[in-house]
Amino acid sequence: MNDKPQIEKVAPGAAIVGGEIQIRGSGFCSDGQVRPQVRFGGLEASLLVSSDRYLVARVPDGAVSCDVVVGNGKQSSNACAVEVGVPIADNMHPVANPAIDKAGNIVVTVSGPRGQKVPVSLFRIDPNYNVKPFVSDIMNPTGLAFDRNGFLYISSRLDGSIHRASPNGTVTTYAEGMGIATGIAFDEEENLYVGDRSGTVFKIAPDRQIFVFATLEPSISAYHLAFGPEGYLYVTGPTTSSYDCIYRISRAGDVEKFYRGVGRPQGMAFDLHGNLYVAASRAGRKGILRITPRGQVELVVSGIGLVGLAFTNGQAAILVSNQTVYHLSWDVRGKPLVA
């Protein structure tokens, strides 16, 4: 009798520390008595669910991208690769997507509780992961978006203002009166869209004229905005429900429900094939969900506390939780955020 355990599938294939990985196969309990061991490289993971054909393991502290192996007390299984996000900055406070400029610099907020001033509002992380202060004196920075000229736009949920930072960190006020301004995004014509979480999406034209673009159900925390490849503006706005919607808005401002059935959806990004990636939960599993244009959903990165993501120019993504920034090597190419 062959007692060697066999892994058939590991899902998802990417995670951050603390994320939960499902492992399906056979022979995980050779005699029904010995508890299986799951190892990420040389580190043993804690098991949340354990049976002969199905395991749920939590990614252990210190894990990096590696092979996962199951032992049943007698033999070890075949190895399956899992990508694990690498922390590159801590003690931040992102509340939405990070932003990445054309040179690969990553900008992340230290947002702070509403009404509380922090010493540094934004940090910039260069391609070598050096972290340096970038902008100060913006209260409660929330949404971030670069324009084509390398200027960074920042929303403040405190006073509804939109600020513009030059590449050297000089800040000016771009617009005011945006309510509880949260998510922001540019369209192809350089119109800036601002999500006021109390129920309005504003459109600011390049000449700074302001229009009401659409109205939605208010959110308890923020609107997050992202443009899809077909020109629709996608919006998430978490409510008290665990069965929230992702909306999309046409160029004419018509609102429709793109997908319903995710918990606390937050930051979003698109890949080159038009798939939407969103920080959210579904059926109790948390992390980054991928939703195809036809509405098929899959958890592709497991992790607790993720609030946003942005794709790099290569096959990688930057993920952010409420205090940590991660680099994840990934076989996904993202839609450029800067035209």
C-alpha cells in the first residue's frame, strides 16, 4: 500500500502571512490518527481544518514564496509552489489603493483617525524599497491617483478637498467641496472623478469645472474607484451588509450593479484581460478576489486586513493592509494606471 500523500490542488496560489490556504488531495492522514503536517519551506503551518483529503493551513510568520509540502507522519507529498507577499514597509495607514508612478515609486498614506494630524501624510517607497517621507500637512489623506505628467492627486476625507503634489513634494489645493472625499480616479480624457462616500461621485474636468456624475447608496467608510478597460467607472462602497455590490457607471453616468455578493469591498485594480481584482471577502474567505467580465469569482490572494492593491509594470502587485505594504510576485499583468 502506498502511504505517500498527494497534493492535487492548492488554492489560492498566493497569500500574505496569516492568510489561509486550502489544500486538496489524498493520503494526508495515513492511519487516521496522526495529524498531518503542512510546511511552507522550512516552517510548519497551523491547521484550521484537517482531514485525509482536505486541509486548511494558515501561512506562518516568516514565510516567503516557497513550496508547500504535506507530511502524514510517514512520508511527504509532492511540492506545490505558493507565492507569499513580502513586507516592504510597515507602520503605515493606507485606507485605499497605493499609487505607483511611471518610475516604479510607490506612494502610501498614513491616514490617521479622522481629524487627527500625523507628522507625515504620505511616504514614497522607491524601487529598492527605501522608504522616505514625501508629503506632510494633509489631514486624513485617503485616495491617490497620478496624472500623465507625474503629479499626484490626494483626497482628504476630513474637509472634502483634493490636493495636487508635484514630483518634488510641493502641494497645492486642486479642488474643494467634495463632501467626504475618498476614492479618486482619472479617465482617458484626464477628468478626475471623486467619490464622496455620503452618496455622490463628482467629475472634475481638466479646467476644474465640477459636475455631479452619479449618485449611489452611502458608504460607512469610503468609495473606491477604478476605471475598467471598456471605459466604465467601477465603484465599491462598503455598507453594514456582508453582501455588498460592486457598481459600474457608464460614460453617461448611468449606474448598474456589476456584481453583488462580496463583503466589505474596497480597493480595486484591473489586469490586461479586463478581470477586476478587489480587496474583499466572500463566503468567509478574505483577501483579493478576481471577478471576470462574466462575473465568475475566485479568491486569488488570501490575507486578512487587505484594503487595496496596485499592479507594477512587471508581473507583480503591491498590496496594502491597514498598516503594511507588501510586494507580491505574481503571474498577472495589470492595466496601467498612468496613461
